[in-house]
Amino acid sequence: MSKNFKTSIGGQALMEGVMMRGPKKSAMAVRKPDGSLYEEVWDNKPSTIWNRIPIIRGVVNMVISLVSGYRCLMKSAEISTEGLGEEEEPSRFEQWLDRVFGDKLTGIILGIGSVIGVVLAVVLFMLLPAWVVGLGEGFLPHWSMSLIEGLIKIGIFLGYMALVRKIPEMHRMFRYHGAEHKTIACYEAGEELTVENIRKYRRFHPRCGTSFIFIVLILGILIFSVVTWSNVWIRTLLKIVLLPIVIGCAYELIKLAGRYDNWFTRAVSFPGLQIQRLTTAEPDDSMIEAAIASMKPVLPEKEGEDAW
């Protein structure tokens, strides 16, 4: 493989592990409580025509990534805690839940958590900023209201990441995030995937999901500036309708940033790379080993088949 190759392989940090998605296969490697690695490899679903249409492909890939990432994250949580706490006697409430719901309990809890997460996201990133800025309607210029709303969203996002980083379990996940980035960087540089080689690379990467989210927030400021301020609920509904367009445009920008290296792509990547100082951390060797274990199975058989 040539040096400075740009790969389409991407990944995600998990609980005590890493997931990688290649052109044909995906894999995950999770560190079990006994120190061994759990590894799983599966085939990706065939690409459809929607994956090749600009803007639309961004939305399609976003949905695929969310579904696959959520499944892997939940499975990694089970594997990384397997056998822990079994010696403890379950409480009466836990025994009642087990009797009533049985094997469906985990799915129900995850489903409730997902609904709560979506509701909180809409409240924090759509309703709350719009309501706060809406208080200034009548004496603030229209363009400034959209700008202030966007800055509030960015502030909420950065504050959330800074707080989450202080949770020990999440900080470890951010270290696995760093291992994922460093492993991909080593592969793109054409070096053999070893702990020694990977260790020297930076933990920041222009195609990170953190960069993608930040670009979505910036584009939202521009696109949502044309949405009415007459009613907070109508404005929120219109933003939900326009969200796929924002996501699609952000995906195209992140593709450019990952493929080329010039003043424009560096400017696009710079804010997201700085935010990765919050969402990544330096991994240890065992974390890098997990990243390697999830990377190798997804590498293409033919050189260049995974070109970005």
C-alpha cells in the first residue's frame, strides 16, 4: 500500500473495545474481564443506489452507522461486564423485573433509553436554544438570532462532552477512540499494524464523527437562518424536516476533508480536530491491540479497494 493512502475504513469506540467497518466486512474486538479479547466479524449489507447519490448517501450512511454502532455498543457493554457482580444477591425489585419481563428486559430498557435520548436531544439542541433566543425577537436582527442559537448549541455540545469526559468509563472509551484513530492513521501511512508503529501517530483524524457533528452544527446555523421565528414549535418542526439536508451536506464536506489536503479542507477539519481533544485520549497498548484486532479482518483483499 502506498504512503498517504486515504481509506474509507472507519470505526467507533466501544465499551472496552473498538468496532471497524470496511468496504465488505465489519468487525469488533472487546476486552473481556479476564483480559482476553472477544472478536466478531460479519459481512456488510450490499451497497444500494442510494449510497452513490450525493447528499442522500450521507443520510443513508448516517442511519446505517447509528444502527450498527448502537448494536455493537450494547453488545460490548455486555461482554466487557460478563460475570461481574454475579456473586451479589439481586434485590427484590430486580427479581420482580426478571419474573415479569424475563429475557426481554434488556431490550425494553434499551428501548426506553433510546426514546429518552431522542427526546433529550430534541429538547437540548432544538427547543431550548430556539426558546432562549426567541425571547429576543423584536429587538435582535434575524440573522443574529440564528447565529446566537447556533452558538448556544455548540456550547451545550462542548459542555456535555467536557462533563462526560470526567466519567471514568467514558474516559476509557475516549482512549479506545484514540486507539481507533491512531490505527487508521498508521494504515493510511502504509506501515504494518503493530503496537509500536501505531503508538507514534496522532489521535486526531479529519473523518471523525466528532468533526461530523460539529460541521452539522455549523451548517445548521446557515441553513436554519432561513427558517421562521414566528413560533418555536413550527421552527422546531421545520428544523427536523431540514435535518436530513444538513446531514447530507455535512457528509459531503467530511468526504472532501478526508480525501484532499488543501487550505479549504484544512479549514473545514480544524474545528473538529480541536474538539477531538475532548473526545479522544491517548490509549495504552492493550487498547491498541483491540483496535488492531478489529482492523485486520476488514482490510480488503485487493489493494486500493477501500479508497476513500
